[in-house]
Amino acid sequence: MKVRVWGARGSVPAPGPEMNRYGGNTSCVELTLSSGETLILDAGTGIRTLGFSLPPDLERINILLTHLHLDHIQGLMFFPPCFRAESNIRIFGPSSPEASLEARIARYISAPLSPVEVRELPCDVSFHDAPATEWQIGAATIRAEAITHRGPTLGYRITDGDTCLCYIPDHEPGLGADLENLNEEWISGYNLARDADLLIHDCQYTDEEYPGHEGWGHSPITATLTFASRVGAKRTLLFHHDPLHTDSFLDDLHRSARRCWEDLGGNPEQIGIAAERAELTVEGQPSAAPAQARIAV
Amino acid sequence: MSGPQKPLELILARNLLTSVTTPAFLVARDGTLLFYNEGAGALIGRPFEDIGQLDIDEWTSRFGPFDDDDEPLPFDRLPLTRALREGRPAHDEFMVRSADGIKHRIAASAMPIVGTASGASGAMVIFWPVDENQAREVTTGRHEVAS
């Protein structure tokens, strides 16, 4: 499974020279499955540039949305395939008793926020509630489950052969919970992330920043790594960077996370940090001998 | 060993109950007692960590409920049962017995917990001692819990 990060920022795009290395675009990750099929995780502003890189004759595009906060859907309206009549786009996301996925996304892609309406998009686009049971796209078996964040939010577990990736970009599993000692059946996201070869997980805050943001739906370093440790993730990619965190700040955050992981008994090489345009190859590893996924940036 | 991961709404309910002093039980759809908080532990005289999860026969035989004549209340009459079966809040007063054998009259309100993925996954039962002084002790955390 190949992974390419197109946006790793959280909350709001954060362009600027001091953000160049990690990037300012919001959440978007491209997966290329062993079958050659493409899965797109979230549609933050990073999906705009991803759209330019896709071959125009791509038969079908699958987008898995974790939730509908703006930093995860803002790029949809600027996704080039949306404006090609030959595109077939399937969008999956969390269900809601309040309104259909299409109706909720249309609140953004409609006046006065947008110059076009969903019904005016020339592509063939369909909207689907993420199934409650596992489903198949190409070579991937996909499972979606609700996780702790503000509003209905999903995490995804994507299995391709013996390789498993878990994507939980917005997650606060430690809210009101003692993650270190809690029985695993009471940990949000545990089933999704268990023994993942690569866990892409929220790490928006340092431990020092977190008290001012408790309950906002995001994790500090210690909670992210405790979660990664409890689920037995073989490699973790820190994701959803705070828009105030500059490149040098994120370098420090990454170093702190590696030290913290080492203190937990892990190999610091297992902790990576997402940077825009980074490419990763993820390969399944035996559970008994956790090892890092290979990374080529 | 532990079972499969609980539905998110039960995880969040447990997190909420952990953070409040109002005595409360968290019960699964099949009546299994999944968790109770420190406030409930103060009233029944044992912290949850000492007891763990209990099936419905176990916890009703330990704690009750009983009517005023010390007879066990039929399961059907419990607010919990009504909340789960009818899918709406229910309220009642009855007696419970703490670990030291002392009986307390309590008022209990049960509400079903319905997640987005399926029907009711359980219920939350919030309760108070009817005796005002005791209620104050329990909810302010000044009640001694046997360890």
C-alpha cells in the first residue's frame, strides 16, 4: 500500500514561509492499493493539488470522509475531477439522523458559501453513509467506526492483503479517560487501530498546550503515543498539525514524541510526522515482531 | 481478558460518569452492569474496581432493588427495564442494600442510550438517596467508601 500526504494541517489552512516543509494544506491522504485503485482520505485543501496529479482517465475516485468539519471537506469544491463530466466520484462519510450526507455537504457547496451547487457539478458524484459493516473497494477491506471527537466522526481501518492502515486524524481518546490503565474495550478507536502497520493519528498539541484545549476533540503527544502503544501500532504518523505550529516547532514536537515513545519502551524510528508530499510504503509486519513501515520522502 | 470494544456512546457515557459525583450506573442492553462511578460506589459501599462487571442476576441479588416490605422488585418494574424496553426515560423510588447490609431508599432515573449505528446499546441510571443529608454526602464525595 502506498501513502501520499497532500495535507497534514488541522483546523484551518496555514500557508507561509515558516510552514513550507510540513505544509499548510488541511487533511488529505492518498492511498494507492495493491490493485492500483486509489482511495482518498478526507477532502481538506490538500485534495486540490492531489486532483491535479490524478490521471484524467481514472475510472473511479473514492473519497472517505472522517467527518464534515471544514478542514476535512474544504477542498472538495476545488477538486478538479469534480468539474469533469467523465469523473465518477463516490463519497463516503458519517451518517446522521438529521440529514443525508449529500444534504450536509451541500450546506457548504451552495450559496452563499459557494458559487456552485452540488447538483451543478458536471461529474457523476454519489454520496454514501459509511456502512456499519466492513465493505470492499478494490483490494481494500474497509471498516469505519465512530470515534471520540466533536460531532459524528469516523475513523477508518483499511486492510489490503496483509497490510493494515488506520486513519484517525481527529481524535481525543483520553478525554475523561485514563488511557494508560483503561481496559482496552473502553478505548475509543481501539478496534480500528489494533496492530495497524501504520497509524495516522491526531497529535495537534504538545502536552503543555493541551490543558487550554481539553475537550476540543484533539490529542496531545502523550495521549497519542499512549493510544499507539495500547493498540500495538507498528508505526505512527503524527498528523493534524496545529495551524500555529511552524516547521521548527513541529521538528521539536517530533523529537519530543520520539523521546516519549522511547520512554514507553518503543523504537523512536517508529514515530514519524506527516509532511505534505511525503510518500510512504506500508508493508504488513508480523504482530510478534513490530517493526517500522518503510518511509521514503 | 476483555471483550470487544464497546460502542462509542457507551465509552463516552462512562467517561461522563467518571467525571461527575452524582451516583450512576451504566448498564448494557442485556442488563449487564458495565460500570458505576465513585458516587454510586460511595452509596453501595464498594468501588467499581473491586467488583467489576456483573450480570443482571448478580447485581440485583447484591444491591436489590427491594420494595418497602423487603421483597425483591420484579425486574419489569425497574426504571432501567422500562427505559430499555420502551426507549424512553423512566423514574421510580425503591430500596437498595449497600455492601455493609444497610438499606437506602433511593430515587432512580434511567435513560436509554441510543447510538447512531444501531438501537439502544444500554442505559444510564442516575440515582439519589431520598434522605437529603445522605444525598448531600454522596454527591459532595464526603461519603466513606469501603476499600
